[in-house]
Amino acid sequence: MTIQRTIKQALAVVSIIAISVGFSLVKAEPIKQQKPFWPNDAQLVISISMQFEATAQDANDPGPFPKQDPNYPDTIAPTWYQYGMNEGIPRLLNLWDKHGIKVTSHMVGSAVELNPELAKEVVARGHEASGHGQTWTPQYSMTEAEERASYIKSANIIEKVTGTRPIGFNAFWMRHSTKTLEILQELDFIYHIDDLSRDEPSIIPVKDKPFAVVPYTFRNNDIVRYTGSTAMTGSAYTQELKDEFDVLYEEGETRRRMMSISAHDRLAGTPARVKALDKFITYAKQYKGVVFMRKDEIARWTLTHKDVPVNPARVFN
């Protein structure tokens, strides 16, 4: 018996077994969605996150520099972070203005306290102020009371400085505690972004109530693509964004698609990387039906539609 014949017989057996238990070897169809998939019959929504967090970092965070003897003060890392506020955010704001797009800025409360005029300008230019915690303390390391208090404090600061209260949230490195979503819901937040499971918004039940998920990104994230073992040049990043766009735009003809991009103040705001984003945005805007949306807009829209995916409620052991 030939190897090819053996393989064919094996596949036939697997097919019979699959059919007998109610499964198919054919790829499962996505959830049925009603066209138009987006407002104004958009084919693809692009949502950009702009982190407003530099200067709030832990005193022991060396940034891109080697850790030094803790007995001596770090004289250079703070200046690297300060670049995000002195140069990065202003340069990114000018880029968004150039293209007439609005973004979501995830703001750390203490960074807003340290840079109030700049935070105020972000909102004055039409961008969303979203929650990003009060400090760089990981949410999962806090007690429930500490976590709740930090969200209240940061929301109060953002509201006092910018005039808007955040309704969305991005956790430290996307990692929640077991209580994060419940606390956010109690505090009148309506969405979070710490979910990489889809290329479209969805719903997660929190205490039997819908809570919106506006997906974030790891792969289109400058802190991943410009640092560490996955570091690439600005030109390579532009090409990767174009390639991702091409696939999602084509898929957008038959289902709801969203592209997420992350821009951190001290990384994406450098001259070469702003140029990389500029090239991508120029490319994307050439296509019909491409819309840039803030995440609060996406969340509100998601909560009013029944044909969005619903995720299982979180269960922690």
C-alpha cells in the first residue's frame, strides 16, 4: 500500500468520525452580522491608542538603559521618559491634526497631574481621555480596595484637568486582577481594551450586564515593535501595518473588521516613527470606506448592536 493511499484512507476515516459527532472539517463560519457592519457603511475601522504615561514611571524603571547600582541615582532614564511629554505627544497631536483623525489617549492619572496643560490640550483637540490607572502599579498586585481607589483617583484627576471623565480602561501591560472588570463597571466605565482575541469589538458579561470590549493590539504595538527581540525599523513597521491593513480591508467586505494601533508617547513620538505612522495613515486613507474612530465611539456603538460576538463571562479558580 502506498503512503499516499494510506493518507487518503486516514483522512476519510477522520471525516466520517467528525461528521458522526456533529462536526465538520470545514472552517467554522463567523457569527452572522448585519450589513452595514459599521456606521456610514464603513468597510474598515482603524482605532489608534496614544498612551499618555511617561513621567509617571516607577523611579527604578531604567527605560531602555541597563539597570545600574541602586545606590546611585539614575540621571538619564527620567530624561528619556520626559521626551514623551516634551516632544512625543505634541508631535503626535500634530500628526493626528494633519490627517483629521481622532484617537483615544490612555492617561495615567499621575502623568496627567505632572503634565496638566498637555493633557488638557489632548482633549481640546478632540481626542478621548481614557483610564490607564493612577500609577504604573500592576492592577493584579493590588487589593480590591486599592484597585478601586486608584481608578477613582485617576478618573477624578482626568476629569478635573481635562473636563471629561474616562469611560474606557487599559490596564498596566493589559493584565487585570480578578476584580478589575467588576470594579470598572461599578464606577460607570463601559469598556476595556485588554483583550487580544478578536479583530472586532465584542461584549463580555460582567455580573450579567454587557460590558464592551474594544480590542487592543500586541502586534501593532510600538512598545513591542521598537524594543527587544522583535525590534524593527520605522520603514519595516510601516510595511507591516500596510500588510495587516490589506488583509483586514479585504475581509471587511463580508464581516465587521477593526484594526488597532498603539502609539506610546516616548516611542511613537520620535521623528522617524511619526514619519512611519504618517506614511501608513496616508496609505490607508486612499481606500474607500476606511474610518478612524475613538474607542469610546466604538464601545457605545457596540453596546447598541445585537450582532456583535459575546464572550463567556470570566471565571477565576
